[in-house]
Amino acid sequence: LETAGKKVGIIGTNENVIGDKILLTKSTTPTTPNSLELQKLFSEMVDEGAEYVVMEVSSHALFLDRVLGCAYEVGVFTNLTQDHLDFHKTMENYMEAKAMLFDISAKGAINKDDEYGKKILKKHEKSDILTYAINEEADLVAKNINITSRGVTFDVEYKGMVYPMNLCI
């Protein structure tokens, strides 16, 4: 988005920023702030001219209603690991919490290489979810992946066409 000339706010594990401006230090807040702090961040981002916000929405935030009232244009599921079983107790509970994102997102993207991604996809079989994978059949499939110290290059197959990609570090 920034490459396309858009002003973007970012809310995530490491920090909350617009461009080079840090909005709130992450030492005192969770990945997804509580609803009051989150709305304050959104307000600051609007005041700074942000047109878009890219944010990490944690399973805790979804389950505890920290994002209640938020509507997302696109929700993305990458994968599940055993990081938050202290809170969710089981992988199924963890998956159910993450799947809540697709109830509040207009569109979605789901990793079909992840077993829980496949389960979430079955529960949210709407036409506006795009799937991606390396090892599975999906809408977007990455092939010829080459990882170097300078970045990653790969081809993306989409609707019978191949698009070369280059992600620099």
C-alpha cells in the first residue's frame, strides 16, 4: 500500500506506526490493544491522514471482544501453532477464536497448507475468500520459491497465469 502511495497505519506485535511515527509503544500493550486504546489508535491514524490500517488481530482480541464493532475489509489466516494454549486450552478452541475474524471481514484469504486453515474454510465457504498455498490446490499457488539473504523470489499461479514475485528484505 505504501509503495502505491497510500498512507498506512500499522497495529501489531512489535509496534503501532504511521510511516516513521510510532504511535504507542508495545511494551505495555498486547498485540491487539483493548477496545478503548484501539479506537484511540484509529482516531490518531485518521488524524495523521492514514487511508488504510493493517493490523494483527489476535485470537485473544477476537475472543475477548476487543475488536467488537470493528469491520474489516480483508481478514487473513496464515497458520496456527501452539502459542496460546495456556489461554485457549485446545487447538480447536484456538482455531474457533481465529475463525471469528471471518465473521467480521468482507473478504478473506486463507492458507490451505495449514490443517486449521482448511477447517476454517469449511466453516466460512463464501465466494469472497481467496485461498493460497504452496503444497495444496488453491486460488493462488506459489512455485519455484528461492530464498536468499536479499529476499524471496517465486512465481504465483492465479487463474492459469503465472506472475513472478520478488520480495526484498
